[in-house]
Amino acid sequence: MATATSTATSVAAALLLSLLLARARGDDDYSGFVYAGCSQGRYASGTQYASDVDSVLTSVANSAPYSPYANFTSPTSNSVVGVYQCRSDLPASVCTGCVRSAISRLSSLCAWATGGAVQLRACFVRYGNDTFLGKQDTAVLFKKCGGSPGDAGGAAMRDSALGALVAAAAPAGGGYRAGGSGGVQAMSQCVGDLGAKACSDCVSAAAGQLKAGCGYATAGEVYLGKCYARFWGNGGGGFSSGAAGDAYGSGHRVSGNRFVLAVAGGFFTSLAYIFVLM
Ligand SMILES: *[C@@H]1O[C@H](CO)[C@@H](O)[C@H](O)[C@H]1NC(C)=O
Ligand SMILES: *[C@@H]1O[C@H](CO)[C@@H](O)[C@H](O)[C@H]1NC(C)=O
């Protein structure tokens, strides 16, 4: 397990390295994989539950061109719920492609799991029969800090950029917030089932994680159950371009290998979900 975990960590680091480099070049890979989790509970093919999962995920895919967020509930007693949330500042075409890709990841990573969630760079999709809709969830699911070593001045700008996210007015139709301070940019995105106050609380928890856990790192991102936040240097004030440097080492190629590990806390363990890193 220790070996599997450290291998998974280095693969995750290599993955993040490539993501940070992609973003530094300004061509974020919108369908890039961040994390996934699947319930341990299973359903059988050909059952009503199977057709309920199909039906909510089909509704999710069909809705993505029209809205950055929606939820769907199967009309049967299984009460399978599906939700998706796209980064609401991006065009509908990006959302549509990302959600399709997320559903295809779910069907391969979480095949026959009664519940599953996947986060890609530009969208999040979750389904299951547990009652997660409309509930706050600030459990930390994935967190990375990196970039070239910064300094106290940069960390102060980061704190201020993250503070701007928390203070941002309740966004109309989306839950995306952006903020900046000096050489640091930040963004956050809530899942649309949270109200404005719950979204602010979630972003505040995410910002707290980044402030407390990223030291003088010049880039970082944290994904909680119902929101995520990222910050990166844009080249000024002691923060470099946001490209990951020595912090992650180099030379690991992200392959098709899949690593599975359990994380402490959060809906993955509380509902016996298994966390998947690729
Ligand atoms: C979810 O569905 C699974 C499979 O049908 C079932 O075993 C489980 O009890 C259900 N959970 C809830 C909360 O209804
Ligand atoms: C779920 O979707 C319905 C129908 O669009 C909507 O009225 C409701 O507000 C949504 N619930 C949440 C918690 O987002």
C-alpha cells in the first residue's frame, strides 16, 4: 500500500505538473483529469437502478449545452440523483465537451458503482442515491501546491487574491468567482446546488486550506466536496508564471495506469467511496 500510495502521489504530481505547465502556457486542458471517486456499492446490469443511472446521466449530457449547472432525479424509488457543474465562465461548447468526457470517465472508472463523482479541469459530474444534493461539503478531496519557490510578499498577494474570492458578490447564474492581487490570480467554482452563503463558506474553507497548506508556493489548488479554488502567479511581484518547478521533480510520464487509494474524511469514506487518481 505504501508503494502504491507513493507511486500514486508521484503520478498525481506529474499530472499536476503537466496541468500547471499547460495553464502557464494559457491552454488549459479543459477535459484534463483531476480526481474521481466511486462508491463501493454496486448495482447489476439490467436492473431498474441501471436504467435510472443511464437516464440521469443522459439528462446531464443533454443539459450541458444549455446550462452550466443542473440536477436530475430518477422518478423511481431508487432516487438516483445526477448533478453536473461546469466552470461557469467558459462557453457552452467547452461545458458540453467536458461533461461528455466526464461521463465517459465515470462509466469506465466507476462502472456499476451505485455512486460516483469525477472532476475534470472544467467540469464536475456526480451521481448516486445518497442524499448529497443541496448539502454543504467542505471535505478536502484533492490538494496540490507547487510553482517555483516564492516569498512572503507573494504569499500576502495570494492571501489577498483568495480573500477577494470569498468577498465576491454572489455570482449570477454560476458560482464562478475570480480575484487578483498584484501578481497573483485566483478563481473558485461552487457546485450550483449551494446557495450564495453556502458557496461563500465553501470558498472560504478552500481559501483557508490553500493559505495554511501552500507555504510560499506560487501555485496551488484545492478541491472540496462542493467547491474548489486555485491560485497562480501571473509573472509579477515575485510570483513566477505558475509553472511547476522543482517541487514536483520531473520525468514521470502520465500513463494510462490507474491507482486507487482511500482518503481519510469526506464523502468518499463516509459513504465508502474509493478515491481514484489517474
Ligand atoms: C442505493 O442503492 C443501493 C443499490 O440498489 C442500495 O443497496 C442502497 O441501500 C441504496 N442507498 C440508499 C441510501 O438508498
Ligand atoms: C434541482 O433541479 C430543479 C429543477 O431544475 C430545481 O428547481 C432545483 O432548484 C434544483 N435543486 C438544487 C438543490 O439545485
